Amino acid sequence: VRPSQNALVKYQRNTLPYCRGTCGQFQRYTQNGTESKFIDNKSITFLNTLVETFVSEIAKKTGQPPKPIKTGFAQYSLNRVKIEMNAKKILDCIRTPIRALEDYAGSLGTKGELVCKTNLVIQNGSFTDSQYSSVKNVKKTPQKQFVSCIISISKHIHATELFGKIADLNAIESIETVTSISDLLLKYRHFTLDGTHYSPSNGESSMILLHKELTDEKDIYLIDEPEKSLGNDYINDVIVPLLKVKALLGKKVIIATHDANIAVRTLPYNSVYRLHELGRYYTLTGNPFSNSLRCIHNSRPELNWKEISMKTLEGGKEAFGERGKIYGN
């Protein structure tokens, strides 16, 4: 063993016992101090309880109310401190801005993507905007008066008028409807198109509604004449691709339509055709792959799917060809 190592071993032997003794003394002092404080606290509590018991029993025996043993100033001050803290907490919540909520509404085709935006604010006593309405069933007047009273109370915490301000708060009509900060919420819901405020027309509202229904995950979709409120370009660019995707996913999509884009370009697995002939009604089914429509009761000959589709959806073969020539020219 080298001399330096001998010195280190000697230092450790001399120092460690001293450290252990110091730590032990500190622990004993800490325990003794804590124990002493605990005993003192309990002694005071027991003494106060004993005094209150004596006073109460004497009052029962003599039939006279006991004389007060406290001035009540501590409780009086503590109540004001609690009022100040609660008023500050309410005002801090009111001043906190709330981020707007955004939900995807649907596609308007070439116009862009429509978003439903909900702006939320907390009534601050001076906010006035007719476009905003209460989130809960609370009228705007008690909302504003409540906040105004809270602001007034916070300014008179150390004044003699404090309890008068609290009385004004309790005197507000329908004040019982305001029980939490959420009762002060106001909302304004509107649409935005590419970040700009936008009001969709009736037709566009129908487009958005249909688009939303088709994008929702369902097993069966029932659609009745969507072409009544939709433009051909929207049907061609948005609705038809969506219907094809649903078909590939194995969803059941049932559509009543006179639109060729929907009835033909979606390549339906089954077309249902209702025929009125000589006072009788027939139901025929088929598809473009078999190019035939057969009566479900076999009570009449089958029809050509392509010819019936052109007649019903395009106005007939001649009309279809004529439009093709016009477009070609």
C-alpha cells in the first residue's frame, strides 16, 4: 500500500464516525423539535376545547348566554381575505382568452373546404355583440350584472361598502342561474371558407350535408335524388368518387336518381327500374355488366339496360347522340 492510500484510509476512519454522530444529533434535534411543536399545538387545542365546554355548561346551568371569549376580528378579516381570493379567481378566469373551435364541414368542390368555426368568450361585464348567444340557458342581463358586481366587490374589499356590494350581487334578478364560470360563456358559430367568413347558399348547404353524410362511416346509405340541389360539376367531381369508394369498401348505397353521372358512372352492382305499361307496374333489376333488366316476377320480357338508361337518363339514344355532336362541334 502506498503512503497516499494509507493517508486516505486514516482520514476515512477518523471522519466517518464524526459524520455519523453529527447526522444522529441533527435527527434527534429535528425529532425533538417536531414532537415538541406537536405537543404544544395539541395542548392549546385541548385547552380551548375545555374552556368552551366550561362556558357552554355554565350557560346551561344559569340560563344566560355566555359572554364572548373572542373579539371576532380574526374571523372578520379572514372572511374578507376569502372574498378577495374568490373574486380574483373569478376575474382571472373571465380575462382568460379561449381559442376558437374548428370542425371540418365539408368540401364545396373548386371553391374550397368549408369549416364550421365556434368563437367562445366569457362575459366580462361590458361585452355586447348580438351575434353571440349564451352557451347555457342563461340570459345575458344577469351575466353582465354578475360580472359588474364581482368587479365592484374586488374594488371594495377593504371598504365599509363591501357588504352592500355583496347585497347588490344577491339582489340581481335570476342570479340563481349563474352558478359557475361556464354559465358566463357566449358562443358565435359560423362558417369560414379558406379562413374567410362565408355564408353558404341553400344549394351549398345541401352539398355540405350530403358530403358529410357520405364521409361518415356507416354500413348503409340511403340517398333520394341528390341531383335536385347539386350542380353537375359537384356531382361529377365530389359525389361520384365518394360513391365509388363506398362501393369498393363493400358498403350498401341505395340511390333514387335521374342523374346519368350517378346512375351510370358509378357502375352500379344493381339497377332497379320501375316500368308503367298498359296500366300495370313492373319492377326490373339488372346492371351494366349483364346489360339486361329482368322483371322480378318474370311477367314480361327483359329489357336492354343500356337503351333504358339512355332513354330514362339522357332522353333517348337520339338525344344522347345529338348532344355528343353538339359538344363535338
